[in-house]
Amino acid sequence: MNHFLAAFCLLGSVLHALTECTVAASEFQLDGDYLIGGFFNIHQASGSIYHERPEAIDCSSQPLILSSYRKFQLMRFSVDEINNSTNLLPNVSLGYEIFDHCSDTMNFPDALNVISVNGLIQPWGEPHKNPSKLIAVVGSFTSTKTLTIAPLFMMDLIPMVSYGAASSVFERKQNFPSFLRTVNANKDVIDVIVSMLQHFNWRWVAFLNSDNDYGKDGLDLFIKRIKSTEICLAYTKGLNDDTDYPTMFKQIEAHKVPTIIVFAPEWTAEALIKSAIQLNVTDKMWLAGDAWSLNKRLPKEKGIKNIGTVLGVSEPQMKIPGFSDFIYSSKSQTHCENAEQQMFCHQICKCSSLSAEEIIAADPSFSYPVYSAVYAIAHALHNALQCGAGRCNGNITLYPHMVLRELKKSNFTLLNQSINFDANGNLKFASYSIVFWNQSGDAQQIGFYNHHPSPHVFINNTSIQWFTKGEVPTSLCSPECPTGYVKQQDGIHRCCFNCKICPNGTYINSTEDPYKCVSCKETEWSTEGSTSCSLRLVEYVSFTDSGAIIIMVGASTLVGLTLVVSVLFAVNYNTPVVRSAGGPMCFLILGCLSLCCLSVFFYFGEPTTSFCILRFLPFILFYTVCLACFVVRSFQIVCIFKMAAKFPKLHSWWMKYNGQWLVIASAFVTQALLLAIGYSSVTLSPINETQWYPDKTIVVCDINPKAAGGSVILLVSLCSLCFIFSYMGKDLPKNYNEAKAITFCLLLLIFTWIIFATEYMLYHGKYIQILNALAVLSSLYSFLFWYFFPKCFIIIFQPHKNTQLYFQGLIQNYTKTISQ
């Protein structure tokens, strides 16, 4: 309510002054065909002022702001320059009514009475009934002051062109339809500050803002802007007249923040920097907002060099031709400063003691925005009055909203700068200078920032004299992690972290996500602390491997030997040795041993599904037949020497129905069914084994218990039966060692697979396939060497033992021994 009341009073004061305050030769007033209102905080009321009853504030008694007085003079100069030109507004004169807007809410509290008496404002009447000479307003400087008065100008769409109100709130056109500004918005300033932080890689910062609309808006924009960056806001504080600076700087030191951003007007920044000097705050990087970066007094303060390095953002520093001459000319004239005549209008400065040199040398910030604001209004007036051919159309009844319409369409060049407004009333092409407070106490330009055609920052690092006397100082909560280390956040800020090395099989991509170790693909590998993955070396035993060649030669040799033994047995088929070895069953065993050799060849080469099946199927199927044959042979040996004597009927039944062949056929069919069921339910396929070696992929066949479980159980069962029956014949004649030979072969078989199982658990590598093939080959050679070769030896080298008479003698002697 206070904002609205003060704004309404201020508007009334403007309009009243435009018609009633006619003090001669006042700097604040100039009569003309059309008038522009102006608001400048020539003085600045410090602190909050409280009264027991309504009371107007005396601005002239408040501290003078020299830079604002310079801007005030610049508006006067701009109007004077336009009036002296015959091109822009021929036969039309511009006037102004300027007010010292020194307080946010306390200006002109009694103006409503004056406005009502004169009837100049009819807020509830029809518009356009009483056209005023006022066509636009320039100002105010701060966002808070502008918010106070802007709503009243918005009601009648009176153009309000601000040279300093940068808050984002004015972009809401539903609330501020006639507001435009020639100063860049806060958002653009924040973009420059963030770009500077990124340029220097400063990530751990404090943000000190004025505790008003301008500062709070800057803080909100900064927080939003850094969300997608590595910058962390370590500390923030709103500054006002009651700020406890010693406590604040202690808190900043406690957070170990070396970079301080100050987003505040110059009078607030002056109090802050002077406190920093007094409190001996040292070795900081200060980033100044555009409101105080060109301050003329602070860079020359005693002890300013101790606080660190000051960088800043400013409007482009442009020299306005003719302004200095205007100031010298103006100061040579005498202006009326009769307080009694002007006390209502707040148009008192008491600035006659200021020299022209002091005014010209004051902080030039926002000079060009004031200059361009006046010219924008003049160009809009030029178009609204249809000026051309040396004169303007004097028959046009002009209203402020007509000027507003032309203002929005502004398109002209002023001092080589293009003036265009976007839909939000902001200048389309924002640019900034980046300055450094050098040792001479001047704001030296060291870079620039342009928004058009794309955001671009340039900073000449070599021009900066850092307090470190060397390299760019750092501003980090935690030092960067070494290569290959992942960041583990420590606390609420991403900038504070611990470093942990990425383990084997992972890598860190710092550009994408420095907080996560990424797992390598199955086909890749990495060592500890890697930044990328390498392809795994794919390994399997090829056919050309020396071990594979030896195994395959061994398998081929076995096939050849079984063929030789088969021929030898065929030639001596009717001899006692061949008959006692099994007769026709010997050829079945030898044939199955040869067929088992097929499995060996599929252990080499790149595994495929068919290779994985053929690696096991021939061996399991035909080795089952071999074991079944030996089960039958062991059983027959026991029957011949024991069951024939004790169970003659059972022996005769076995011989009559060829029980041995029934057992062998049953074992073969059962095993074939088990294999068919197992392989149909679970397909054996190659898998990439990546757990054995970090940098290799071993291609092996997946051994699934569901597929081979039943078949293995059958093999173990046959082996157990064979061992039992052969062991029962251990006391047979010494020279008749069929059972002993089978027992020995089975012991070798068991020993072979125990060795392989141990190796399989201890060794992991591609050569496990060779060991598996070797175990298969050893299982086959055990029967060939220790069952068939002794018989071959008798046939070839001991023919006297291969006679019917010799075998009958063995049986008769054994029978006599049993009967005794």
C-alpha cells in the first residue's frame, strides 16, 4: 500500500510540476511543446525513516550521489541536443520535469491533494479527455523505486523508459505494458558473471546482494543459472544498512570461499568494500556487478589492494560527444535554488559547489542508457508526429499510448549502437565490458561479452595483475580428482567431494558424469583408474595350436590302433584269447572307442552350438556302450567261475537269452533318450567367460547340469557296477587276469577325471579345453592299452598261451582249488 500511495503521489507531483512549478532557470525544469518526466536519485535516503505522522522527506538533506547527478545532467544534455537539431524534431521543442527520487516509498506523500485541486488527474474518468503535454517518463534508476511508481503510469499506458531498473519482474507485460528499458536486464548481467566464473574455473563462490528487489532478483537468477554448471553457491547474504559485516566475513572465511560476487548498487557496495578494508579481509577475488564496477572512489581507497583482485561487469564505456562542453557551459550559468519556491516539487539540489571536472569524472555507469532512453522517446515522437521534410505535423493530437506504440517499433542507430526492443521491452542486442581495477586505481577494460549472434566472452588474462603475483588463483571447495578417479559428493554441495579410484572393469568419463564409474561392456575391459575401456582379447584353442595338434594326432593314432587291433582280433577270432576277451563284443568296444574320438576334434576352433553338442554327445553315448560292454564282461567272468558252480540255472538262462546284448542295448537306448531329452530342453551354446581374466574373453561351452545330468549319472552307475563286478573277480587265476585288467582300467579312468576336476577348479583359461580333450583321450587309451594290448601281446609274442589246452588247464586248477 505504501508503494502504491507513494507512486500515486509521485505521479501527481510530476503532473502538477509540469503545469504549476515554473521557477525560472531551474535545472530540473524546461518548458516545451511536449514534456518528458525524469526520475533520478540525486540524493539517496539511507536507512528506513519512521514518522509518527505523515511527513514528506527532504531529499536535499540526504547524501549526494555524484554519479546520479551526472546521469541527471546527461538527460538535460540529451534534450538540449535534440532541441538544437533540426533533423529529429523540427519545429517541435522538448521539455522536461525532473525529480530527485531519493527514497523508495517516501517521496511526495502530500501530492494527491494538489492533483485533486487542479483536477489534472481523473483516474475514474474517460481517457483522452484531457491530453497532457507529458508523453513519457525516463527512470527510475533502481528496481524498487521503479516498482513504486510504475503501476500508475501503466494505467494510462504512459511510456516509462528506465535506464537502470534491471529486475526480471518488468518483463511481465500483463503488469507493465508500457515499460521499456535501455539497460540490460539482470539476466544478462548474471550470464556474464557466470561466464567469467567458468572462464577462470572458479566454482566455490559467495553471492552478496542488496536486500531489495534488484539484489533478490539477481540472486534468484544466479541460483537458476548455475544449476546446470559445476559452480556451487557456498554462501549468500542480503546487504542492508544493518548488516553485521564482521560476522558475515567470519562466516565467509569459515566456508573458505575465495570468490565473492557483489550484486548491489554503488552505495551498498561502498559500505561493503570499506568494511572489508577495515576488517583486513585479504586475498579474495571480487566480481562487481554493473551497478558499481566503474566506481571512481573505491579503487583509490587506502588499503584497497589488500582485499585481493577486483573484476567487474559494466555497460560498454562510450564517450558521448558534446557532454563535457555542455557541463562546462551549464556550470557557468546561475540556476534558481530557492527552497521555498521548490520545496513541494523535490527539485532542490544545492549542487552549485560541484565543479564541472567532478561531474565529468564521476562514475559513467548507465550514461549511455540515459542518453539512449531520451533519444528513443524522441524517435518515437518523431514517428508519431509524422515528422519529415523539415517539419512535424502539428495537427495531430498526441497521447502517450501513441508514443508507446512507436517506441516498441524503435529501430535506429545511436553512436554506432543499434536500438531495438524485444517483446519484453528489453534491448535486443546486449553487450558488456569486463573491467579490472588496476594498480593505478582505474577500471581497465580487459575483455568483453556479446550476446549476439551467440553468447561469447573474451578476457585477456595477461592484463590482470593477480594478488597471487602469478597464476590465476583457484576457487574450489575440493581440488580436482586425478585422472581415473570418481567424485563422491561430501555434503550438500557438488563442488565438495572425495576422490575414489574407479575399479577394474569400469572407467570415468569426466565430461559426461564425473560422479559415476561407468561399467565396461561385456566385450571390453579396463584397469583400475581408466578413462576408457579396451576391447577384450577373445581366446579359444584353434586347430593350429600345438596342443590341439598333439591331441588330434593322439586321437587319430587311437583310431588307427583300434583298427589294427580289430584286424588282429579278426584274424585270430577263434582263438581262446579273443573269445575270452569278449569275442564279437570286442569289435563293438573297439568301434565305440573309435567313435568316441570324434568328440576330441570339436574341442578346438571357435565354439558354436553344434560344436558344443558334438563335444559331448559322441563321447557320452558311445562311452556308455563301452562301459556297458565291460559291465557285461565283468559279470560274465564272475558267472563263469562262480555262478556256474553255485547258480547253474541262472547261468543257463543268461546264456539262452543272450542277456549280455540285452544289457548293452538297454544302456545305449537309455543314454540316447537321456541325451535327446537333455539337449532338447536346454541348448548347449558357447558363452563368453569374462570372470577369469580382466582383459580376455574365453569362449567356452556352457555346461548345463540339466542337459547332461542324467547322462552322467548313467555313466557313473555303469562305472560303479563294472568296478563292483570286476572287483569280485580279484581271486580268479593269476594268469587269467580279465577282471584285474578291467579293474585297473577303471581305476585309471577315475583317477583321470579326478585330476581333470581338480585342474578345472584351479585353472581358468582357454587351455582347459585341451585338458578336457586330454581327459577324454586318456579315458579311451586306458581301455585300449590295459585291456586290449595285453591280449595282443599274447597273440603275437606268447602263442602258447593262446590254446584251448592252456585255458582248460587254468579252469580245472581253479575248480579244484574252490572244491578243496
